[in-house]
Amino acid sequence: MTDKILMKTPLVEIDGDEMARVMWGMVKEKLLLPYIDLRTEYYDLALMKRDETNDQITIEAAEAIKKYGVGVKCATITPNAARVKEYKLKEEWKSPNGTIRAILDGTVFRKPIMVKNIKPAVRNWKRPILVGRHAYGDVYKNVEYRVDGPGKAELVFTNEQGAEVRHTLQKFKGPGIIQGIHNLDESIRSFAEACFAYALDQKVDLWFAAKDTISKTYDNHFKVLFEEIYRAKYQKRFEEAGISYFYTLIDDAVARIMSSEGGMLWALKNYDGDVMSDMLGAAFGSLAMMTSVLVSPQGYFEYESAHGTVQKHYYRYLKGEKTSSNPMAIIFAWTGALRKRGELDNIPDLETFADQLEAAAIKTIEDGIMTGDLAKLAEPPARKIATTEEFIDEVARRLEH
């Protein structure tokens, strides 16, 4: 075996929960450590560790990405009431992804990993559909309240001079719920800039979709800022590149996407991007067949697996049963981070290794060896439905040659 590839600067490694954490360890052991002298700044964001530190470890991990420039993150549990009870948590901690995205103020770009023998569920999709998801605000940074009886809910803004703007949200005659969300011009502008720049980089049309007909101030402001930035900085460059930008309503965009051939970057607000990226991931084969990278305007990059923690498989794994969980998104999170680290630190061997590992993973599937989620969709049928570890071993064999 040749000498391992040396790294100059650590990656920020953010570990996670359940079956995703198990796969994370397998990928490192079998696909990375034999080839790379891996340097990482490690943060354990397992749910109990977040509870133990009152979620401070999540903030520390985000700050470390600011320090080192590149991070790679495993899937983590965002606890609901059932999880609070299951893990005996102090409280229902917020989404780690939401916390990190707010601190880095970036845009999440997701792209399907396409292989020849997995056809998209939408038969007319021929090219990847990329999703650019705003990574700040909306329901991920909300304030919400359970109303226990009659009363008046108000939205109040007090400026620095003490003047108030006050609107009645609802006069409650009985119990209900209220929620307040916000966004920032600075963050929306960063989101728009990132989407226009990434569309140029990928040479694809950019679509932006929201619901300004209903949300005439909130969503409309996104629309206005996108249009302003496009006309001021990007219209000529888009025309020269032979690509286009347009805005449409979110419901119209969904209909258009379903009848398109693909090949565009779809920019979406935070929650819309959360939902639609999962829909696209499943439609292109599996949520485990999506790459995901958070890009901040300051040049920080966080690569992550787009899927969840694979809870059901983890409970089977704890019983000693074999599972066929798909590690592709985890592999591609690592390759994305390693490629970017190599690019920033001028280590061509690291970039080449990332390309070779991705090629080996894709070839494994195209050779007919895949996990159960893909086997249901494969044309021609899978030659072998592999367990998670068997699949990683097959990738490792192809990487050696």
C-alpha cells in the first residue's frame, strides 16, 4: 500500500445518532483511514451529549467550522416529545442543523447522486434537479406559544426610539396556538447571491418559488430582493452563460418541476427546501442518494448526509440483526469535505482520492450490488442485496483497484 495522503488542516467532524452513526464509523474505518492520515477536530453531537452540555456542543461545532473552514456532519436526532421521554432529556432541544445553519448563515445545496440502473420515479426527469435551501429563520428560529384560553394575541415591534407597531394576530375565544417567525435582509441577500453564483457555477437555470400572493410582505420581500440582485449583478452573466432566472409561485413550481426534464437549480425558503429536497431525494431513488452542502457567504463549507438517523434500522441493529442501510450520502458527505479541504489546502491527491471513492461507490451500484432501498427500484434487478457492511466492503474492493 502506498503512503497515506497527508492533511495540512483538520476537518471539523460532527458525529451523530443511531444507525447513521454506525455507518459513519464503518465508512471511516474501511474507506478513509486506510488511505488518509485523517486529521479532524471531533465533536460528538449524539443526543445525550447535547443534553449533557445544554446544547453548547452544537454551538462549539459551528464555531469550529468558522475556524477551520470545512466541516462534515453525520445525521442527528431532532427530539420531539417522544424522544424527550425515550432519552429522558432536560428539554426538547432544537434541530442541530438549524442551529449550525443559523450560526454559519449559509445556503444548503442538495443534488441527487444519479446511477444508470436507478431510474427516477418521475419518468421524464433526465437530469439532476438541484435544490438551494435558505438556511436561516422561518420555523427553524421561531417563537411559539400554546394559548390556554380566551384572549388577544398581538404582533409587536418596538424600534430603538421606543415607538411601537402593533397588529392583532387573533382574538381567541378558546385555546389555540400562535407562532412568530422572522428573517433578515442580510441573510436573504446572502441566500440569493449564493443561488445565483451556484447556478452560474453549475450552468443551470435558476428558479425561485415562494407564496407572495398570500404572504404579501414576508414572501414578497424574498421575491423583491432576488429580483433586485439579479438585475444589478447577474442578468448579463446569466444571458452570456445561456441560462435564465425566473420567479413563480411554489404551487406552480411544483407542477412545473413534475413535468420538466430536470436540469435546474430550485431555490426555496427554509421549510420549503426541507420538504422538497426530501421529496426529490426519494423520487431520484432514496434520501441516501442526495449530496448536501451548506455554503456560507464567508466561505465556510459544511457537508452532511441529507437523510435522517435511520431509527428503525438502528433498533434492529441493537438486537444483533443485519441491516441494509444505504451509506451513499455519508460517503459523499466525506468526499465533498475532503475534496474541498484538498482544494483549499492545495492537496491534489486528496481531491483525486475523493473522486476515486465516489466513482467506486457508483460503480458498486451500477455493478448490481446495492442496499435494499435501491434494490426495489433497480433496472435491471439487483444482482445482490447487500447489508450495510457488505456494501461498504464492495466499495472498498473497487477502491483498491
